Amino acid sequence: MVTMLLPELPPAALRLAIDRDALAANWRMLDAMSGQASAGAAVKANAYGLGVAAVVPVLRDAGCAQFFVAHWSEVAAVAQHVSAGAISVLHGPLTAADAAYAKALGVKPVINSLPQAQRWREAGGGLCDLMVDTGMNRLGLPMSELGDPAIAGLEIDLLLSHLASADEDAALNTVQLARWEEARRAVAHRRASLANSAGIALGAAYHGDLTRPGLALYGGIPRAEFEGRIAQVARPAAAILQVREVAAGEGLGYNTTFHAPAPMRVGTIALGYADGYLRCWSGKGVMLSQGRRLAVLGRVSMDMTIIDLSAAPDLREGDWVEAEYEPVAAAAQSGLSQYELFTLLGARFGR
């Protein structure tokens, strides 16, 4: 086999600008809102799509000391920047191989069931976290099994639960709080954690010893209490691949869903639904250039989107435009949740 020496890869035609100062400020604000508790950070799904390598060092340097991922495959990237003991894996040890991996690396599995508890003990045990289901019915140990001997034999650092409706003033919040407090009395543990980003705003009773913000770290606004206090962190941008003049009546894009009402100057940018800029933006999205709003025309393609350059006669091939992607407004316009807006951002973005 011949090994080819490849030239250095040229810069991507997509980039995701990360405001590291805003990210650090968001964590510090959430930590302050957590009162006597400390704020950790959910960095699963490649730090909500923003990139572990860009995000985790900033949070670490800001003072964050506890990080949460979902899959075992996410551990290695985070462990390049923080000690393995600062990482918890939410899905827990589904197999003996998972448990062996946790033991070898020193990360903490989050135990979600009696079989996972037994699997962890069979692997030699050690420090772990325990997720208790207090009403979401998604993942976690049922309250009825808290007294099982398999749980009594665990060395539990964090006793966790997860709020199902913290972004609303729902009655379930107080029900889950009461059950979480019951679990704290029933199971020996070092620290306890209930609140996600939205849960932090519910008050001190929900904070425990550690909060677990995710969305708000990255600029999302899960509740009105965060408005004006959380800064936008991520700004997607794309290069213009081609500029063309289109005659009146000409159709643009797949199925020519847009027809030029008059002669137009348009540009094709290197951004499409394969990058997370989905077809729901067709005819709705806006790109920005020096304060000018450039409308998306026709259907978003897999790798390209056509935009109106009428208001930006100076833009040429190779110039850049920024997607209008402020989370709350973008969610309302696109029909996507703020979580989807972040995690859909694809691997082709330079970060």
C-alpha cells in the first residue's frame, strides 16, 4: 500500500464563530445563579454542536469542574482537556465492556438501573453517579428500587434526577423536587444534582450541590428569567461560491419554487441541509452582511443555498455572509427547537 502525503487542507467554506468570552460569561452567570451550588456543564453531542475542542477548555478555565456526556464514544474528546474523573457518562454501563472502559479510564458511569448497578459492581465498582427517575419516565432508577441491596453497595458521588418541564411553571416540577428530596434521604451519596439550565431559574430548592446547565451555556434562552443575561455564543457563516445575474421570471433552485420578480443579483453560498441548515429555512432564512439582510431564495439544497444580493452589490465570490441564528428568534422562525438549532450544526463547519 502506498501512503500518499496529502497537502495541507485549505480553510473550510463554512465556519462557526465561537464567542469564547460570551461562553465563559454565560457559565459564570449560571454558576452565580446556582447560589450555594456549583455549575457543571453538559457537553454531550459535541458540546451541543459547537465543538468540544472549542468549548471545554473555555469552561474549564472559567472554573467548571464537572462535565457530562451521553455516550462512551464522547469521553475521549473531553478527556483531552480535563481529568477523566471530572467526566460523567449519562447512559451508564450498558455492557461489561462499558464498565471496563470506565474503570480503565477513571470516568464515572451514571447508574440508571439495577442491572447497570450489578454490572458496575462486577467490574470492581468504585465511584459512580446514580440517576433516579422522579417523573420523566425516560432513564433512571425507579423510586421503588432505591432500597435494593445493589444500590446500597454503590459508592455514589452524584445523586441525579432530571426535570421534565423546567422550562414551564408546571406542577410536575414540585412533584419531582419532592421525590428527589426523598431519594436524597434514602440513598447515601456525596452530592446531589437536579437542575438543568431552566431548573436553575426555579430557585435554590432545586439547586442541590451541583447544577447541570447545557442550553443556556451556548446562548439558548430556556426561560424568561435568562433574557438579557445570556449572550449569543455561536454564529454560523458561509462563503459565497458564485454570483450571478438572474433575469425577470427565471426560477431558482430545486423545483424553481422562487421566480425572480425583476432582474436580480443572487449568490450561492456553501451551506445546506447536510450542514444543519434545514429545508425549513427555504424562503424564510436570512443571511447578514454588515447589517444588511439577504433573504434565502427558493429551496435550501444539501450543500448550497441561494440568497438575494440586491442589497449588497459589493459582495463577490469568496466573500462571507453570516446566518441570522439568534436562538429564540431562529427557533420561532424555523419551527425547530433551540436544542435542534445547535446540535444540527454539521461537521463541515470550521470551528
